[in-house]
Amino acid sequence: MAIPGADRFLNCVLNRSKKDIILKILVLLLIVLGTPIYMLNGIVGYQLDTEFDLSQYFNVVLFMCVVAAYVMYSIVKSLVRHKERDIEWMSALIDYASYFGGDTQKLSDIRDDLQGLVTRNYQRGAFILFVAISVAVVIQAVLDMLWLIQFEQLGILEVFDMAFIFVILSTICLIVHDRISMIDVLQYRFTLVFSKMMNDEDHHLDPMPKIVWRSKPLRHMFLMMATLGFYSIPYALWTVHQMNLHIKRQWTYERAALEWMARRDGAVAVEKLETVSRKGVLHNLKRVI
């Protein structure tokens, strides 16, 4: 495509795998649910066998805390990276509309609203939380190995660790669900304005539909209390499902937008230019954090 905005949008689509992360629901289900099932088996075993090892149960709880912390970091990281791609995505379409002399002020305003919705600090905070939880788990495990934790204290620590993880997981999922729903609304508004501006009698592009419902904190808080925190597990899986649904629906819109651009501008082929990517441990570490 010879139009700069179209080339920029095409490049954004071709490189979307570097930003959009589709989290596998089945994998998360096996990991997240595996630990509670093992714990439930331990509780049943305690009722049937008086020689139940509470220390082993404690180690399972610690393992669950690390897994949950990593899941939380992965969810937040996916949200941040997707938002960054959306900014480039919107900027490309704004350039495309500007090339044809359209008034892009409304489009720019919507993009600016999205800019401050999610920042890199979300990912940094989730990473720090993951590290902090991992360190706390290691300390507790070492103290348990050195027999510095009394048998009576194990039960208290188990309840505290599980309650902490459930509350943090539910809180993060509430925030992520709220943000992805707001991103979904902003993208709908953006594509609606873009379609009204650029559509003509011969070329029509439908806006990206809204599919993510806004979260209701009070309802989730009630379910958390009613299920003693275990509701945070299916809610985390539901949040991931909503993110995946939004991303895949956006991919569908991108395909339609590229076909619309090709018909409108008479594009017949795509030429891919190879570029040299930066490498290095420090650069990669910075990108991860």
C-alpha cells in the first residue's frame, strides 16, 4: 500500500503476535484448579487418617501462591501490551484518515483517552508483586524446613496465605476486567467515528462491535465472601476469556479493515521488508519488566 497510514496499519497487524498474548484457558484451568483439588484431597484425607501431614499441605499452599502470582502478572502483562498495540493501531488509522483530508480530532481524543487508561506501571506493579510473593514463599518454606515454624502456626499461615492470594487475585481481575471493557468501548467509538468519516457509497466498513460487559464490583465481592474466596479462581478464568474474546474480535475487524483498504485504494500485493532487531540481555530484560 502506497499510503503511509495504510502501511502503518498493515505493519501493526503483521506484528500483532509481538504484542497480543492469547492466554490458554485450558492450561490456566489445569494449573489453577489443580492445587485446590489437591488441597481438598488433603482435607478429606485428614478426616480419614489422623496421620495427615500438615507440613505437606502447607507446601502446596505456598506453591499455589507462586502460581497465582505468576498468573496475575501474565494477565496484567497481556493487558498492557495489548493497550500499547491499540495506541499504534489507532494512530495508524488516524494517519490514514488524515491522508484523505478528514477531520481526525474526535479520533485523536478517543486515542488520548485510551493512552492514560493503562500504563506500564500496571505491569511493573504486577511484576514487583510476583517477586515479593515469591520471596515471601521462599522465606516461609525455609523457615518450615528449619523447623522454625511451630505446628500450630502452620494452619494460621495457610489461612492467611490463601486469603491474601484470593483477595489480590480477585482485585487484579476486577481492575483488568474493568479496563478491558473500557478499551472495548473506546475501540467501538473509535471505529464508529472512523467508519462514518471514511465510508462512501462503494466502500463500507462496519465498526468493531462491543462484546465485553462492564464488571460489577459489589456482585463479585459478595460472591467472594459467599465462596470463602474460591470464586476468584473462576473469575480469573472468565477475565482471561473476556480478554481473549476482545483480542480475537479485534483481529476479525483488522482483517475486514485491510480488505476494505485494499478495495478502496486498489492495492494488489504486500511487500514485507526485513529489519534488524535489537538484541541484548539488558534490552530484553527491560522489555520484560
